[in-house]
Amino acid sequence: MTNVKLEWKRGDWAAYFGLMTNNLTNLLTMMGLLIFVVGIPTEIVYGRIAPAFGLAVLVASICYAWFGLQLAKETGRKDVTALPSGPSAPSIFTVTFLVLMPVYQQTGDAEFAIQIGLVWCFVEAMILVGGSFLGETIRKMIPRTVLLSCLSGLGLLLLAMNPMLQAFEAPTVSFIVLLLIFINWFGKKPMFARIPTGLLLLVAGTALAWISGLQTPEAIKASMSSFGFNPPSIHVDSFLQGLPHALPYLASAVPLGLANYIFDLENIESAHAAGDEYNTRKVMLTNGLASTLGCLMGNPFPVTVYVGHAGWKAMGASIGYTLASGVTMFIVPLFGLGAFMLAIIPMTAIVPILVFIGVVTANQVVRETPKIEVPVIFICLFPWIANWALTMVNSVMAAAGTTAAKIGPEALAHKGVFYQGLVHLGNGAPLASMLWGCVAIFAIINKPLRGAVAAVVGALLALFGVIHAPVVGFAQGSSLMFVTAYLMMGAMFVVKHVLDRREAASEVVTSV
């Protein structure tokens, strides 16, 4: 074992700006969504959620840096690169749009909405902790194509769709940012290659926003009132108060927790391929426990292994870059710099980056899915499309001062809006997407008994209103109709299994 000190290398500068910019983008996005989209009071966002959010990222970053130092000591290598730490970008949107927004819209109680979000984050963290001990078992439960396809739907519809619409509301800013993304992150020959692309996008978008008059000095002056010292504080009581009411909103935690587990595992394996062999259980436990700490301090968003280890290593990064990024993520909300940064950096400069994240998420599943399984990708998209459309339709009707019940499903259907279909397919989208992905893939690869199990699981989920229903409840509304349909599907899978066995037996007899 060799004595190794934490040293700052030239490559750490580029990696720090790249990782810090990406993480800072997620922080600004999170604060912007909570304040401007959901309507959570600024004192809660800046004074409670953001500091705890930064603390969780910092703790994970410290652990990753320690793991890097230990690996360097054990191997005697000087080229060890620490794992990058950051928030789970999909979780930011899932918690915001599937938990915090609907709860706040229904109750008008920001405290209650956050309590539910804390329980969601805790469940997500426990999936990561449990996954660290279960290892490969979780990967074998659900085909990888299904998990990636579910996440691609979330990426396109929750991450990318609304940001793309926002981008088209301010084209003089967003079009240039989008083009830089296409050139630098999708293309082969980047522009201004020496500048980290994330930083370049924020600078270009911010400059264009100020030139276009979208940002004003008055906003900066007003934002300075939020300056202050906001140390994280314990909010275990909020978590406990949310426990009895959180069940209807936990459907999204399971598939996203499993998907985060798979992506974490893939990022760790990517580090292994680059020569940095980190202990999977330790890394996964770090993510789960850091997320739990953030939850108990009032933050509903989990942390994860961030993408790009191979890229940071190619830049010559060592260990210091991930620690410096974590410290920055802690300092910004600690001193109330978030409002000031949002006054300088507009959302119109950030949203094209979210389009990129959504597209990359979807592109990954297309790139890595076997050709025969490609239809599964599109099957998994339907619940997410319905969920997004249902949210839009409900928002439009609310803005008009009416509801679907007042208008009537028949009147909506005459205008081509199949509202009941949107309600059934869109509610419980994360689990419905995964379920239908499993049904499709087991049918395609001819695993009828596993398909039957998936159908029975679908019947149980429908029976309790976890999917295809606006609220959780036993045998309520149209749930029995879906239970029957799923059981019929399971029976069909069993018939397929029987026919396959008979055909196989017949072929054996014929060959003899």
C-alpha cells in the first residue's frame, strides 16, 4: 500500500467545470421548477430544500473522493479518477411533476407536498441501499431493455418535452444553445473545444438572454434580498408526518429507483472498464445513505453516481474535481446564491440542456437494445405520452375554470379527446410503462410463463388502483375491468406455454 495525498491536477480544472456546471444546472433547474412551475414559496426552496440538496451531494462527493484515495493507495497508481457525484436528474422531474406539483395543486399546502416528497425520496434511497446487497438479483427481475425504455419515456416526456416547448417561446436564445448542443455534444468536431460545453452553453444562453432583453438588472437587485446564511436543519418530523399519506404517490419511486440502481451499476462498470475498480456495494450504499441524509434534512431529491466517468478520466482528472464540485454545490445554497444566479442565468438558457438530457436518455436505449426488442421501447412510451397529455388537458381545463366532469367524456370524445383513455393509461405511468414493457418483451422473446407473471402483477396493481386509476383504492371504479383484462392476458400466455410444449414434444417424437 502506497501513501497517496489528495493532489489537484491540471485535468481536474476541466473536469471540475464540466461536472460543476452540470450539477449547478440541475440545482438551478430544481429551484426554478419548484418556484416558477410548482409555486413552492421561495423561503422553503432557498432556505430548506436547496441547502439539504447541496449537503447530500457534498457527502456523496466526499465518500467518492475517499474511495478514490483508497483505490490509489491499494494499487499504487497515480492515474485514479474518482467517481463523479451529482443529483439524479430524472428524479428531479419525477418528484416535481408526479409528486410535488399534483399534491400542491390539490391541497394548496406546500408543507404537505414536501412531506410526501420526502417519503418518496426515502423509498428511492432504500431501493438503492437494498440493491447494494441484492446485487445482480434486481437486474435479473426486469429486463434491461424495459428499464431503459421506461426511463427513455420519462426522459422525453418529463425532461425534454416541456423544455422544448419553452425553448420555442424564446427562440432568439434557445436556438443557438440547441445548435451548440448538436455540434459539441452530438457532433464529431466541437466548437470552442477548450471551454467545457456546459459552461459554454450557460454563458452563450445568458448573454443572448440579456441582449434580447429577457433579463433585467432589476431582477438581480431584487434577488440580493435572498442573500444570507442557510445551514441545513433536521426535518425528521416532516418525513414522519408524510408517511401515512404518501402511498398513492410512491408508484414512481419503484421503477425509477430500480432504473437508478441499474444506471449506477452501469456507471460503476464503466469506471471498471477505464481501470478504476470501485466496490459496487460501497458506492451504492453511499448513494442510498447520502440520499437518506438529504431526505431527513428536508430535501426530496436523491443523489447518484453521475454520468461521464470515462470522459472525466480522458480529460486527465484525478480525485479533486469531484470533491471541489461537491463543495461548490454546498456553498451556493448555503449562502443563498440561488436566486441571484437565477436572476443572471435565465431558464431559457437552461432548458435546451434538459432537451439534451432527455434525448440522450432515449438514445441510450435505442443504441443498446437488440433489434428484435426495439418495439418494446415504443410500447413503454405510451403511458408516458398519456401521462403528459393528461397533465396538459387537466391544466388547460383548470385554466378555463372547468373540469372533465363538467364537460363530460362524451363531449370530449366528439372533439377527439379520449379523456377516459388518458386517465386509465396515464395514471401510474412509471409502473404501467414497466409492466407493458415486460408484457411486450416476454411475448417477443417467447417467455410466456414470465409474461403470465407480469400480467398477474398487472392485475394486482390494477386491483389496488396503483395503475390505471387516479387514486389508490381496493376494487374501485374501473379497476375490476382491468383486473379481468390482465388475467385474460395471463391466461393467454399460459395457453401459449402449453402450445409451445406440445409443439416441442411433437418435434421430438417426429425426430425419433
